[in-house]
Amino acid sequence: MQLFETLDITVKFANPVLTIGNYDGVHIGHRTIIEITKGKAREINGTPMLMTFYPHPLHLLRPDKELPCITPPAEKKRLIEEAGIEALVIVPFTQEFSQITPEEYVREILIGKLGIKGLVVGYDFKFGKGGRGDMEGMKKYSHACGFFLEVVSPVTIGGEKVGSN
């Protein structure tokens, strides 16, 4: 697995299919999204990629909220690699990064830096400054920018939604 701990990526990947999230715990819900990402990448002879953040965005955005680390960074990297992701991008979540608008997020990062052909995210994915980017907005961006969007429904076990929150 190739590891990038910055967005200054000069490598060009074959038909990147990206999933984005905190992936703390790399639980069964996360693994489901990773499997779908890998499957979509195989369909287009592409590269399955995962983007996550360090530190967790809530450490910066909600410093008053106690947020335990479920999976230490080294363990998280190992689990993601074992799950079959070929490129892991760990974005430093800074005050500056938190101010990126949804449009900048898509056009400058997803298209400009990564050149994605597809995006696979969970149903509750939010992006951009203040979490203002939502699924309706992402659908519009995907059509305008020419990448496919796959939204994964909640994974449940015994009627209970699987999650890290």
C-alpha cells in the first residue's frame, strides 16, 4: 500500500476510486465500504484509495467534546492495508483545511490532486467547511465533474446500525 500523509501528491493513479471517512475502528461498516470501493475499482481497472484525517476533525472542531481514539494510527494503517486498499491518504486536519468549501474540496482535492473516477461514501458523509457539503451537493458535483458516486446505506447487525460514534 502506498501511504501519503499530505495532499501534495504527485503520483497519478489509474482510475482512482476513493472512499473518504475517519475510519476509526475500521469496523464492519467501514469494511463494507472498503469492499465496495475495491469492487468498483476492479470494474474500471482502477486503484482503490482511502482518504482519512489526522487528527480526527472533531479534535479541532469540537475541542470540548471528549473523543476517545478507537484505533491508534499505526493499527488503523495496518487494518486498512490488510483490507486491500492500494493507496492511503492521511490528510492533516488543520484549521486551514477545515475552511475549504465543498466546491474547493471537490474541484481542488478530489479532481485536481487525486483525479478520482469514482467516490464511495457512507450515507451520512459530509464534507467541506462546516460540513456544508451533503449528498445532494455531491451528486451534482459528480455529474458536473464526471465521476461516479456510490452512497452506501447503513450496515446493521440485529437491527442496530454499526458505527464508531
